Amino acid sequence: MCNEENETKKLFLRQYQASRRREKEIAEELDALEAAYLPKSPNIDGMPHGGNGADLATFAARYDELYAKLKKQQEHSINVYRHIIDAIEEMETGEDAKTLLRYRYILGKTWEEIAVIMHYTYRHTTRLHGAALQKLGTVKCP
């Protein structure tokens, strides 16, 4: 098997963790955006209060634009990691290979942790990883 093909597959699988992190970051950004900019309950104390001078329509347009942009980025991240999960699940191989890929790329476990969890030697774990990569989709080498 072409070493470049394996590296390409590893890069593909490594996108999962980065996409999950980005999706969570965006969710936090959206929460912060809503907390900071959505209208708060009015202060009804009978005393006159001045406005902040901001144009509400301009603010609303900017808020909507930013919110839509963040939601689109979040959706992209979700699609990336769903695609990776689907690629692993659709592999025509035994469950051990799928489990190993899930532990490594979905859960971010080290090779040592995976070997212990799966009751394999470190060497067998890495061999199984190589076999699993061969079964994972087709990636053309240049």
C-alpha cells in the first residue's frame, strides 16, 4: 500500500477531533453572542432613561449576519465529523478494525490506551491500524 495513501487517510480521520472542537467553540460563540446582544428585560422603574443611541435596525442586521455565518460554520463542522463516522461505519471489515479507528480518531486515545482496552499488544494494535486504513475507502496515490 502506498504510504502517501495511508497518510491521506490519517489526515482525513484526524479532522474529526478538530471539527468537533470547532463545532463546540462555535456553539459557545453563539451562546455568548446571544447573551451579549439579545434584548434584555426592560427596566421598569418609572424613571426616564436615555437610549444608547444605537440604530437597532443596523444592530439587528449585523447580529443576523454574524449568527448566520457562525451557524454555517457549525453545520460544516458537523458534516465533516459525520462524514468521518460514516466512513468508519461503512468499512467492509471486522468490528475490531472499526473499534480501533473509533478509539484512535473519534475518542483520541493513544496507541497504548487502545492496546490495553482491546487486550492487544502495542505491535498488534498498530498492525490492525494499518489493515484498517487499507479497508477505509479508496484514496488514489499520485
